[in-house]
Amino acid sequence: FFIGWGAFLDLFYRELTGLVKQNHIFSMDAQTCRQENKLLMDIRDSAIPTSTHFRYNMMKQTFYGRKDTAKKFSDAINLRYQIIRSSIHSKLSTLKAPGINPYTQVELHERFGPCLPPR
């Protein structure tokens, strides 16, 4: 089965679309990624030491469950782990399997059907 992690994580973290290019290197270090109310991701243009390097805050300011739990953003950040854990059952969904294109099914049957033993 397939799980909709993308939609679930979009509730809590910012989009990376357009920010991370194909050649970029991005990473998060457990010791340095948390600064105050930020969750920072390091993004580099390449592995060359002189390449451009910047840090991007991954935390959404209006993440899911923030308004319901605390008025202050810093308090909501401290409760974020519990918010994510409690919303797994309500917001994480199972996706329908994409399946095989009907034309591909016919082609596979025509090519490999004779090789299969009869049912």
C-alpha cells in the first residue's frame, strides 16, 4: 500500500519546490538544525568548498494544529512533536495504488501470456 506522506508533511513543513535544484546538496544536522523557533536545512550548490551555501527555515509559521494548542509560537514549537504524533491517525491517508496502464496490461499479456502455465 501507498501512504500520502507528502501531503502529511506539507501540513508542518515548507515547500522545497523551486528551492532545491538537481545538483544541490541539502542536509540537516541534529546539533545545528534547531535554532530558537527554527528548523534549518543547509543547502549547497555543489560539493566544492567555495560554493554558495545558505540555510533555509523549514518550519511553517502556520503549521497544522498550532492555533489549537498554544497562543505563543514558541509554546507551539515545543508541542509540535505531540501535534505531529496525534495527527497521524487523522491526517495521514492511504493512497490508491496507481496500477498498470490498460494498454500495458494487454501488451504484457500478448508477450508473456503464452509463457505462463494454464490456471
